[in-house]
Amino acid sequence: MLEDVATLPVDALVEVGQLLRNDARADIIDLGIGVYRDEHGRTSIPDVVKAAELHLFRTQESKAYVAPDGDPVFVEAVRGLLLGPGRPDATMVCVQAPGGTGALRLAMDLVAHAAPGAVVHLGLPSWPNHAPMLAAAGLRIATYRHYDADAGAFDFSSMCAALAKAAPGDLVLLHGCCHNPSGTDPDAAQWQQLASLIANRGLVPLVDIAYQGLGDGLESDAAGVRRLLDAVPEVFVAMSCSKSFSLYRERVGMLLVKTPDERAAARVRSNLQSLARLNYSNPPDHGAAIVRTILADPRQTLMWRIGLAAMRMRIIGIRETLAQNEKVDLSFIGRQKGLFAMLPIGAEAIETLRRDHAIYMARSGRINLAGLNDANIDRFVAALAATLER
Ligand SMILES: Cc1ncc(COP(=O)(O)O)c(C=O)c1O
């Protein structure tokens, strides 16, 4: 059976990582993989996470299964982060999921079950996992343009034109904030218009929000999701805690599904429980328990918020430094948000940067801004300028 199984292509970023590990140069600048790095290039464990782990170590009494739809206390706490404080809405179903990816896959599997072969409108460029995941779930993909690479700006009119042609019942995959890879999001007025357009055309948003708190702040970054939930009767939101809590490997996220009424909500919950059971039985607990522990304690929550704000300010600072440099025009980066930006350069320039300057990035030209710091940012700008002048 396994003799003839085909070899699949290595994920492009994994490939970049492999090249990097085999590179012995001392001055490597790694702008590839999408994790936050501090000024010293580390993706460290925040003190609040360590404190929560210590607390769990001392007090946790059982490692028995949680439940297919996860821990209700965790779910309630992160629902509050996403929607703001308020009474739970009985038409919304929230379940714990193994990371943002797990939440997305639950949503896609549920859609495939409820509406086999449904069309999902996907703005390109997008996170490279979106299209393969949609295809793996058996959904059909219709792509559209949402990014003006020449201007480094969000292309709202192209997006609206595409959605105006979408058929009722189609889904639209949206990034809740800090678009990966473009760094460009709708502004508040555009979110409002999008929510109306989506509601009027009978479309269903599938929102991927993996960077809440790393753009403008926890509240503003969730504003688009909240507009959609206010305006549209059926909405899926896949939320990741990987970046905001620095819990990448612990696999912690949540899926929220807004349904038309309470009876539909009960049916949806039963489907999500079944999908979870068939895939992984129960979600992993450790990351969710850490998040729950932090959010249950106002002091720890404050410390976490301060840490998240520090990450955000560091990213904003890097964006400003790049935008203000005088060697190469990167002004567009100062108008964008989140961890990522797309350099408007081709494969040859990307290869020159790697070969001649030890600068690594995704093949698409996406850079993780958090890979830059005071010690390497000038060298990065100089290398980019020299490469583009060749
Ligand atoms: C846009 C987007 N969605 C989802 C994810 C997946 O997050 P998680 O690691 O929680 O599965 C990522 C991770 O890089 C991402 O960038």
C-alpha cells in the first residue's frame, strides 16, 4: 500500500527553514516563519504563561478528558476577548479547538457537511494554508484580488466587485485583522460596508482571526468581527491564541458559530462535537488551561495585556523605522498592520538577499517584521536597497 504513495512538496516555509538551519553564517536575518520575536530574536515564554503553568502544576488534580467541545470556562473567557463583555448569546456556539487551524478545519468540515461543495471566496494573497485546507474539506474556491501590490494597499473596490457577484449561500473567507501576508485590513467604514454587502447578498463570512491585539489593540482588532456578527445571521469565526498568548505549540483556539436561532445552535453544537470526536476526540487542554488561568485573574490579565501591548508597540516601531528609511521606499509598511508585509520583489531578488546577505524570507516576498531589531534593521535596509539597484 505505501510503496507507491506519492511524495508531497515540502511546505515553502519549511523549506526556507531547512536552508536556514544549514547556513553557517553568523549574521543571518530570519524573516521567514510567522512567530513573534523579541528584540533579541527570541520567541520566549511570557512570565504570565510561566506563572499560570506553575499554578496548574501545583493545583491541577486530573488529566482526564475535557470534552469534545472543550472547556466551557476557557471558551467563555476567550469569547469575552473576541466579543467584549456581555451576556452569552444562545444563538452562538463556541467550542475549543486545537489552534486556529483546528478551528478553521472544524468550520470547513461543518460547512462541507451542511452544504456539500459550497463555494468559498478567498482573497489572494492569503495565508498559504487556506486554499489547501478548503480543498481538503471538499469545498470549492473562487479567488479574487484584495491587495494592490503596487500601492501596498488594500484593494477594497476589487473585493466589493467580487463579492457583489457571489451567489447567496457562498462563503467569504476574511482575515479578522493583521492580514497575513499583506498587512492590509479594511478600515472601520469599510468593515461596515462589507458587513452590509455580505448581509444583503446572503453570504456567510468565515473569519480567521489569529493576531488579535497585534494590530491596533485588542478591541479595535476585533471590531470587524463584531460588525459582521451584528449584521449577518450566520457567521463562523476561527480564533487562535497561538500568537496573542505565545502558545504556538500548545494548540489553543476557539471556533464561534453564529446561527439563526437556538434550535439551529443546538444542532450545530452536536455536529461540532461529532466532528471533534471523529478527528481528535478531545482538544488538548494545557494551552487552554493556561489561557483560562490568566484570564480568571485580573492581575495576570493586566500583565498579559501589557505584554501584548509591548509586542504590538515593537512591531509598530519596526514599521515606522522601515517606513522612514531613506534608502528604499518602504513607506507603505508604515500604513499596514500586524506581523507581516509583502516586499514587492521577485524570486531573483529574494535569492540574492539569501545568497549574498543571509536574509531569509518566504518565497512570496512576505517578511515577518518581528525578525528585525535594532542590531539588524539597517543592514536589512541597505541589503534590500543594494539588491534592488542591481
Ligand atoms: C492567518 C492565520 N490563520 C491561522 C493561523 C494558524 O494558527 P494556529 O497556529 O493557532 O493554528 C495562522 C498561523 O500562522 C495564520 O497566520
